Amino acid sequence: MPATPAPPAAPHTPPKPTWDPRQPVVRPFPWLRPTIRIRLTLLYGGMFLMAGVLLLTIIYLLAAHALDAGSTPLIKLNNGSQVTVPDSSLCPALRPGLTADEANNILSNCTSHLRALALDSLLKRSLLALLGLAVIAFAFGYAMAGRVLSPLGKMTRTARRVAATDLSRRIELGGPEDELKELSDTFDEMLDRLERAFTAQQRFVANASHELRTPLAINRTLLEVHLSDPGASPELQQLGKTLLATNERSEQLVEGLLLLARSDNEIVDRKPVDLAEVASQAIDQTRAEAQAKGVELRGTRQPAVVQGNGVLLERIALNLVQNAVRYNTADGWVEVTTEAQPGRAVLVVENTGPIVPAYEVDNIFEPFRRLRTERTGSDKGVGLGLSIVRSVARAHGGRITAEPRDGGGLIMRVVLPT
């Protein structure tokens, strides 16, 4: 049998080079790339050249005008070799009847004087022209610099508008592939990564809230069912109450952590909220606890409307009033006031209590930190109240400050823009 011919070998094709995003892009003719340095060089070099040409033109015209003004003859020879003076005002000392030497001396002095006058006039007009040209050059340079730096202004405005809840904004700068375009693209890539990170964080918070709340709710239900059993022994009843209190504390901790994570974002959906109404509701919710501890609630609340989230603003007032009541002394008082000031609204919660050192004031806003204690068990809270207050205030574009009060206690002041 005849041998079967072997199939023709496939032509050798070199492997395609793989693109590595970490390697810089090499463009042909890099010296022709319109970088911002080249653009600024051409701009300011062209402005200098134009200003020089314009200045030389002005000086040339002024010099020509000065020469024309000084070209009037001082003397004139008529027929018969008679000397006449066309304009005696140019050289008053030159008059008929003078000898040749006298006329030459007077003529030389008048020529020098007229030359000095022409130079002085040229200098003054040149300085005025230079001053006017400098003003024009500065104005034109200011306009051109603003045009060149306008992409930076766009990036700055975009960066200010970007918030944790609005990371979808992008610069998307057009124009030549210069340094500003690279900076804009890098900033957009960073926003993409941040948006993915915040989306993952929000998804984690949602999943964690569901996974943590469900078992805690089941535990609470089971404990309440066992406590409702009339046949349970006193020891079992006491153990159930202890476990129920521990479970309730865990629920508060989870709610506080979730609220703290959500309040770090800037508030986008804002509605008018009256701080006086919010503070009154917080006082009503805390009144029973204050009466049980013998703490007086007082203060005048004037209308102070801000733009924000009513639920979060109510949490600010509630946390501050609860802290003021719980960290107070017997027969103490808590004063809650609201006030509307130009461009802002102020909520002040002042209370009596133990003496607070000034160096420990900043620590009370950190999570799980209390005065002289850190991450310790307490029946007064979970250590997130003031952290949530600070986070919510920042999300509304405001701030909170704490000041030790003379005689003990604190003065909490929340300032929010209207």
C-alpha cells in the first residue's frame, strides 16, 4: 500500500505577547506627547514672545513720533544766504543778527535740550506702555492659568461630592493624554475600588445583622418562655433573668454596631427635622429612668430646624440624654437646650456628675471606652453611645464637642448646619 503522506506542518506562529497592566504604556514618539509641561512651556513662551513683540512695536512707534516732533528745523536759509528762524519758541535765544560762532553755540544748546526732552517723553510713554502691557499680561495669564488648571478644579469638586453613599461619581476627564488625564484616570480607578469595597461592606453589614439578630431573638424568646413557667425554681428564675439581661445587652451591642457602621455614611436623603422636637422625644423616653434615679430633667428648647435624617438625629439626642442620666449623681439634673443660630442649629446637653479630667474627654468618643475604664462590663451601656453620636453628627456635616463642667459632669454641644 502506498504510504499516506504526512499532513503539512502548521506554520509556526509566535506566541502573542500578553499585556501586563502593571507595565507602563509605551507610546510612539514620546517627545510629541502633549504633556502639561510642554503645554505650559508653549503657553508662557508664546505669551512672552507676544508681549516682547508688542512692546517693541510700541517703543518703535513712540520713537518715530518723537523724531517727527523733533524734526522741525531751528533755522532756515533763504535766497541770498539769509538766516531766518521758523519757530522762535523752540530756541528763543536764536535770533537774526548773531555771528556764526554765537549762532552755532546757541544752536548746539537748543539741539541738546530738544534731544533731552524727546528722550524724557519717550521714557515716560514707554513706562506707561509697559505698565499697561503688564496689566494685560497678568490678566491674560490669569485667564490662561485658570483654563489650564480647570481639570484640577473639576477633580477637586468631584472629590468633595464623593461620599460613601455616592461613590458612583466619576471625573471622566477628556482631552489630551497628559499628566492631568493620568491623574484623573487614576482617581476614577481608585473610586471604582472604593465603591466595590463599600458595596462589600454594606453587604456584610446586612448579612451580619440578619445572622446575629436571628439567634439572639430566638434566645430571648426561649428565655421568656422559661421565665413564664410558674413551676420554675427560684434559682432557675434568677438564672433566666441573668441570661435574659445578657442577651438584651448583646442585642443592644449588635444594634449599636450596625447603626455605627451605617451612620458613617453621609446622609443623602435629607428632610427638615426640628431639634427641639427630637430633644423633647428623647426626654420623654428617658423620663422614667431619670425619675427612678432622682435626676431632674430641665431646659428650654427653641425651634431649630436642620436638614437630615430624623431617626438618626433622634438617636443623637437619646444617647446624650441617656448618658447624662446614667452617669449622674443622686439629686442631680440634666439640662437640654436647643437654639437656632445663623447658619446652624445647636443642641446642648449639660449634666451634673463626677468630675471629668480634661485629658480624658476625647477618649469618651471612642468605641467601647469609658472614663477610666476600657472594654469593661457595665450595666449602663455597651460603650457605643457617644461613638454613634459623633458618627451621626459627622454624617450630617456637623460636629460634637465635650467640655468638663465645673463641679463635675459634662457639657455636650452638637452643632449641625441648617
